[in-house]
Amino acid sequence: MCGIVGYIGKGDATSVALDCLARLEYRGYDSAGIAVLNSKRLEVRKRPGKIKELIELIRQRPPHGHAAVCHSRWATHGEPSERNAHPHADCTGTLAVVHNGIIENYAELKERLLAEGHRFRSQTDTEIIVHLVEELAKRQPIETAFRLALKQLRGAYAVCLISAKEPHRLFGARNSSPLIVGIGDGEAFFASDVPAILSHTRRVVYLNDEEVVELTAGGPRLMTLDGKPVQRESTTVTWSLESARKGGYPHFMLKEIHEQPLAIEHTLANRLVGDTVRFDRRTTQFLDRLSDDEQLIIIACGTAYHAGLVGEYMLEELARIPVDVDLASEFRYRGSRLGRRTTVIAITQSGETADTLAGVKMAKTQGAKVLAICNVMSSSIAREADAVIYTHAGPEIAVASTKAYTSQLTVLALLTLYLAKKRKQLPAAQAKRFARGLAALPALLERALANEQAVKAVAAKYASARNFYYLGRRHNYPSALEGALKLKEICPLIHAEGYAAGEMKHGPISLIRKGWPVVFLATRSPVYEKIVSNIEEVRARKGECIVIASEGDDHIRCYADRLITVPQTDEFLSPIVTAIPLQLFAYHVAAANGCDIDQPPNLAKSVTVE
């Protein structure tokens, strides 16, 4: 969740490292700091708050040097404060570390280090790492001390170490938290995520768990925790720098909402030919080996979990395959019985979500197969999986997921069509109609986006409300969950809940009062009349009905206090289209309330700690 950057090379380390760190602010925001190595010593600057506070401090007292490590923090151990901000130094002031993750045995290690005379300045688990290295370096070379210290840790870490006694090297390692290496021209980088370094290099080396790196300006030397050399070629990142910038939009979230037609076009490209779905050879072979009685389990977290719920409806109804959907955080601990006829489908934007990654590893130890639906190439989950279907949504910077979600739904629709045809569960005419609906999605989303001003007007009307319900049925029940989540994520002033519309009378309806806004997903479907009945129930209790309906549905106007229309499409694909007004509504309500939309409090883009 925290943002980590390390730099060594010919440039001014302070300015280069801070430029990279600013591109990772979506990962952490409650404090920031930097340790810069000049010709004599380490200089550390730290501040609570966002990176701009650190930048202002550095303007007043700029450190200069050729190497640096810096960090933006999302607090776990210890409150947000200057003393808990990273980097953390050892007793001598010659070593400093930055860290993302959670060290589970930090308390016992700290007790031992205190007994050995070490002085701690923070409440964090991170500080024990630098003191461990300090202690071991009394008897070992620094590179050995670093590896031996890591071997004593239990838990997740991405860590970078800088030493005043080793001016030409940085040290880094990862275990269950992301860390990459960037290779430039006479300079090299550590980073938590690719967007940090795109303005400097596109040559990246992805690290695996329990790998250690000695980094010089000439590049990395990789090894295992036991010191065995690791050979790995660099990968060239295809994302453009512009795709990781706002491009004239006031927020990344709004930019990414508007990028969805293109993102889905990229996700469909070369995969949908007529009514035939084509995946890469590895994925095709994987899918073709699934047994007739294969058990499918979808695991995911947050927005990706809602995508999985939509996928369950599609796969069960069209491909006739039983599917279970589980929150990855629960899947890990509920004693699932898996085997060689089980396929776990892991859905993730980043490919680094801690619970989903742990679920994937657990599934593989029990003999299950793993298919990943992922946006980030060479991410941890992509590397662990037996096959991967990439979403090709491009970098998603805003904390609240938008284009990743609709791209995940598009992949699930492609997967459904492929398996339904392979198993001969879908009549030819229905398969063609479904494929035409998929091909039309980019144009339909453009039409939905053209209705933004109408959505904005509805958002302005209800921006002062502090409680919302979202209701849907069948395929748009997950849409109700996702719409409520979007509003809660980016507008923390508001409480919103999504429900299956039929569940309203089983409790939630008791809260409906005059003026309480309820968002209904009421596009054309076999349960259209039932959702209209639910609208009537809310109207009878003086609730305000905001209805998202299909274009041309004049019947429903008399039931809606405010009506938002979307293009008509197949019911199975309607969650992709209805996502647009739900996202826009949340965005404009948050904007009207002056919220920090791209970096809402207490949230981070990628949850890489449990």
C-alpha cells in the first residue's frame, strides 16, 4: 500500500526520487520522507501529511546526492506522524530503510534488540529491520547482514536499504509485497509500481518473493535470500507516460471513467472475431483441459469481487457451469477443499492484492488450477497463475476502480462466450447476439458518457444527502453493490449500501424516510416488473427514487423522481453499461462535497498487506 522509490545514478537523487514518488501518491498519503546520500553522510527529511508537505520542507533545506530512498506511508503500526514516517535510521545514522508490508514478529525482535542496546524512535514495525542490519553488520559485510536480517522476518515486506558506508550500492528485497527494478542509462531505480519510473525508463525487472537485489547505477544483481545468484532478463513496459497523467482532466478518476470505451476496445481486440473468442495459446490450452465437471471458484476483493459476482451470473446461466464466488480474505481461512478438478479464477487489477495472492498460493498447494484476470503484466498473481487473461485497461491511478472494473466484466463475458460455445450450451443465434453485444460495447459506453451532464444534474440535487440505498436484481444486483461502494470510497461524508432489491422488505426498508434517496438499476430484463414493484414500495414511504433505466423506456418515467437512461443491451452485458452513470454519479457527488477524489482518506490503490 505504501509507495517506495530508490534511486542511484548520475542525476540529482532528491529531485529524481521525489518525481517518482509523486507518481505513487495513490499508494500512501499520511506521511512521506526521503534519505539522501551525499559524499559524506545520509540526510533524512520527513513530514506528516501528503508528499507536497515533504516537497515544501525540502525547498527550505534541500539535500543533494547521487542516491536516495523515499517513501509515502499508509499507516499500519503507529499513528501518522513525523517520527513514524519513513525512512527509519539505525543508531549510528549511517543506515536507513523504507518498507511496505507488515512484520508479524516485530515485537519479539524489538524486545531482543532493545536488550542489545538499540534505541528506537518510532512505533513502527519497520524500524526493527534497520536495527537488525546494524547489529549483524558488526560481524558481516553489509550485503550479508541485509540478507540475514530478512531471514529473521515473518510477514510481508518490500524493503530498500541505503548505507553511508556503501555509497555505490542500494539494497532491496521483496516478499509478498511488490517491488520492481528499473534500469536506465547510467541510473537505476527501485519502485513499488511501474508508473513511478515511466518518465525515466521502461526497462523493468520484476522481482519474485524472497529475492534480494544489490543495485548500482549500472543495474541490478539478483540473488535468493540464501545468496544464490538469480538470472532474469528485463521487460519493456508498453504503457505510455501520457497514460499515467491526467491529460487535462481535474482528476484521474474522471479521466479513467472516460477512458472506458477505449479500454474495452483494447480488451476485445484480437479476441472477438465474429462470434468466436480467441485467447492466447497458453490460455486456450488451459481452458480446453477443463473437465466437464470442473468446479469454478472466483476469488477477489472489493470492486473485483463485484465483477466476480457478475461473472457468476453469466457463467452459470450461459455456460451452465456451477460457480462459487468468495472474498479472497475469507477463502483463505474457511477450509475449502480443492483438487485437480477445481479452477480458481483470481480477479485483480494490480496483480498484487495480498489476500488474493495468498488465496492463489493456497489453491495451488491443494492441487487446484489458477486462471488470473489481471491488468498488470508480470505482476505477482500473473506469474503465479497457470494462465492469464489480461484486461489491457492501461494504468489505473485513481484509488476508486473504474475502467479496470468494466474491463474485468468484459473479460468475464469473453470467457463465458468461449466456454458456453465449447460446451455446446449456447444456441448459435444467441451466441451471435451475445457477440454482437460485446462488439458494440465501446460505442454504447460512448453514448452513456455523452449523458454526463444529466448525471451531474442529478448528483447536484442529492449531493447534500448523507444516506443512500442502491438496489438491483439479477445481473445488476452486483451493480448496486458496486455503485454504493464507489460513493463510499470517494465521498466519506456519505453512507451508502447496496442490496438485492428483493431483500429490501427483509429489513432495510424500515429506514426509508421522506427524502431518502434510493438508486434503482431498472434496465430491461426478465425481472423488470419486479424492480418496478420495489420502486413502488420506496415511493409509498416517501423515498426519492433515482432510476437508471434503458433508453426509450417511457413507462418508468412516472415512477422516477430523477431518471438516468443508458443504451439498451443484452441483460448479461448491462452491468458494463450501467457502471458509467454509477461512477459519474459518485464522482460528481464527491466533487460537489469537495472530497479528495483520487486519494480518499484511509484507502490505498492496491491493498498489499493483510
